[in-house]
Amino acid sequence: MTLLALSTVQCFAANYYVATNGNDTNPGTGTNAPWRTVQKAANTLTPGDVAFVRGGIYNESVTVNVSGNAAGGRVVFQNYPGEFPVLDGAGLTVPTADNGLFLLEDRAFVTIQGFELRNYAVNSNSKVPAGIYISGACHDLSILNNHIHHIANSNKNGAFGLAVYGTSTTQAITNLLVQGNELDHLQTGWSESLVLNGNVSGFEVSGNLVHDNNNIGIDFIGYEGTCADTNLDRARNGACRDNRVWNITSFGNPAYGNDYSADGIYCDGSTNIVIERNQVWAVDIGVELASEHAGRTTSDIIVRDNLISSNHTGGIFIGGYDTKRGRTENCRITHNTLYRNDTRLNGNGEFYLQFDTRSNLFTHNLLVANSQDLLIGNPFSQNSNNIVDWNVYFSPGGSNNVQWQWKNVSYTGFNAYRSATHNDSNSIFADPRLLDANGMNFHLATNSPAINSGDPAFSPAPGETDMDGQPRSSGGRVDIGADEFGGVVSQLEVKWLALNHVWLQMDGEPGHCFVWEQASTPSGNWQPVLTNWATNGEAEMSPASTSGSAFFRTRLVE
Ligand SMILES: [Ca+2]
Ligand SMILES: [Ca+2]
């Protein structure tokens, strides 16, 4: 007689392994019997499972056919700790349909972390290769710390580093985190390096490095018909912070010919996005807020505490590039530092208002013009209820020769501009005394006129900081530009070893007052280690113990 025991099936979250010496017929559950392909993991994982992918080159593209869920947990595809797996598209045929070295359609609770994705390339007017392509009814996806490069279409038809297409009319792509990735050496034709397009609501794009590509760095798009429901067809309700974007131009891109029109960060028809603490340099247009579609808007975008310098065509652009485009309204551009943009001397300047701009705010920005002495350009008269005030301006030609354009009228001299436009009644024209702007150190020097020159009524929004992540207002009154004076200017780790004491010296501008502080970790509880403020940048200290390490920093005080 056989006894049958009734039991419930228990599911346990499992770790799986993939290695270049593996076999997909292996169980995959130990490092001694790994799978061979990432695709095997992408067909097999169940909620809560992790696939650790060992270092080496995997010549495959992967379609993720599994999801996690809230109860069971995520499915995770990640590098084996300390190793570097590569999905290499060399020699693979790019399909005409949606594709990516990772392709996720209608997926949820998936993490992709720590992969190098490269060499997926075509010369095609019908194919669009992508490093990672996400579309449909997706939610709770995390794309972390991947390096995506050499994804290319030599044709104008396009390619993507990372594309998120919200195509569903019933499920917005939401709870999306794109963090710590590097995207470079992409040839994207008329497409973008990193794009969120259509029904995407609720996202963070942070800490990414985007550089050396031939079209737009980071783009938030609406009204392209990506989602069939027009009311949902716009990226919205997200944050774009702490990214660095550089060396991007559309010049020579087959879709743009000789145009220098690639944005570093672009909002085209999107709404309710915070763009903060990014650094954008040596792209065509630093940051642009516009709608390319007539009758549509880009609205309620906050652009704050960004560094925007040495871009080819201009610093910040708002409005449509011609009268057949839509408008930009209710955007708040505050506390940015714009330094010598429009390096091609195109007559655009640092801040450029194009067609149809309404009810935007431009305050607490610090602008330094280049040799063309142009701070604001505005060759359109469709400009209403925009507020421009509490800024610091500087130009090598001086306050009598500096240029502004406002509602298609040009002004020479700060006073002439102010009296005619009634803009900037509380603004300053003065050398802002940046610590080392040519060395891209845009901190304020001790005697900067931007210090404590902001609107006394200003109070920071929840979560708003300066470009260093430090309090946005200190010293009794807010500063102008991306830096709030009084922050950390240098930080170092000291290995105690057998040292009896340590001698610290700070290189900085003479005359600063600052205090030394110590912590056991960089994010630790910083404590002052000198009871007296040092004024010459030097300190001598004895360690609490002779093992481990400690972190020191100097912090400017006012
Ligand atoms: Ca201050
Ligand atoms: Ca600071």
C-alpha cells in the first residue's frame, strides 16, 4: 500500500548562476552547475529569484519573459559580485520589431543591474537597435549601474541607449528607477540616448553619466502618439537629478546634418518633472523645455540647482523653435549657474526664450556670458507673464555693453534693459567670483556678491538642496546660483595605520574661514575636531585609535 502525503507546494526564492562555461541543461542553482545563457534565466526565474551572471562575454540579446510581484519579490538579473558580464551584440541580427540587448514588455518588479551592453549596431532605415528597451504595461522596474555603449545606427532612422515607451492605455509605466548607468558612444540618429516617452508616470532618473553621443542625452517626451490615449501620452511626475551629461552634438548625425541642436536634458511635451543638481556641459543645448507639437505644452517643470556650462548653442532654452510648435508654461527655473554657453556665438546667449512662453519663473540664477556679451535671447513676442528677477549677471564687456533681448527687442546695458522691461529689479550685475570656473569649480568664493543676495522671502521646497546636496539656504539668507556658500569644499580619507597624528592642509582660496570635521564613514555623523576655527587651512590632530580609518572634511563657514 502506498501512502500519499498531501503537501502544499512551497516556493522559495532562489539564487541562480549563469556563466560562460555553463550549460542551460544544468540546474543553475550553484556556481558549479551554472546556466550558459542569460536568456535561460530570463525564461525561468520566479518572484524573489536572483540570477547572478558571472563575468565574460555573452553574445546574446535577452527578452525578459518573467516578472516578480509585490508579494513574492522582484526578479533580479545582476552581475556576480566583483565580476563584469557583457551582453555583446556583435554579429547578432537586429530584428525589425521592438528589440534590445535587454527587452522588457509588460513586465513588473524586475531589476537589471551591473551589465555591460554593447556593440548592437546597424545601418538601416527600418531597424532601431536598443541597449535596453522597455514598453507596454510595465511597473516597478529598476535599471541600475549598467554600462551601455556603442549602440548605433549609422542611418538617421535611430537607435537607443535606454528607451522607455509607455504604450499602454490602461497601465502607466510607474515606479521606474534608472540610476547609476553610463551611456556613451551611441549613434542614435533622430532618437535619444536615454528617453522616457508616452504613458510613463512616476520615475527617477538619477546619477547617470551620459556622454559622447550624437543626439539628445536625456529626454522626457509627450504627444508623439506613443500612447493612443492623448491624455496619458506624456512622461510626467518624476525626477531627473544628479546626472552628468557632456560631449553631445548632433553635428554630423545623418538625421541633422550640420545642425548643433542636441539637448543635454530635454522636456518635450512632458509635465511635472523636477530637474535638479545635474551638470551639463559641451552639448549643443544644455537644457530645453519645449513642445514640438502645436497646441501642446511642456508645463510645470522645475529646473533648479543645475550647472550648465560651455554648451555649443546655448544654456537653457524654453518655447518652441518656431511658430508651428507648442508652448512652455508654468515652469520654474531657479538657482542654476549658467556659464559661458553658446560657445558658437549664435546669438542665443545663456537663457533663450523661443515661441510662446507663458507664466514661467526665472529667478535666483547666476549667468556669466561669453565674449558675445549676451545674457538673454528672445526673438519672439509671444512671451507673457514670465517673471525674471533675483539673478546675478556678468559679462566681460561690463554693464554698459552687455546685451539682452526681450520680446524681440534688443537692449544694450543693464540699466536700459531693466528700465524698459521692468525685469530684474532685484538682480545684480557683478563678477560672481566663482572659485575656478574654467576648472569647472562653480562654488562661490568668500566675497562673491551672490552670497546672501537672494529673495529674503525665499524658502526651500521640501528636499531642495544646493548643487552639493547641502542646505539650500544658509547664513541667514539664500544665495544666487547653484551653490549655497558654506558647504564642504574638500574631503579626504585618512588611514591611521601607525601614525601618531595627522597633519592636514587644505588647498583653497586664501582667506576662507572653515572648520575641520571628522566621521568614521563619508555618510557618517560629522563632528567638529577643532574647537577653534582654523583660518589658514591647516590642522594637526591625533587619532582616537591606530587602526582603521577616518574621514575628514573642511567645511566653509560664514
Ligand atoms: Ca546664504
Ligand atoms: Ca555649497
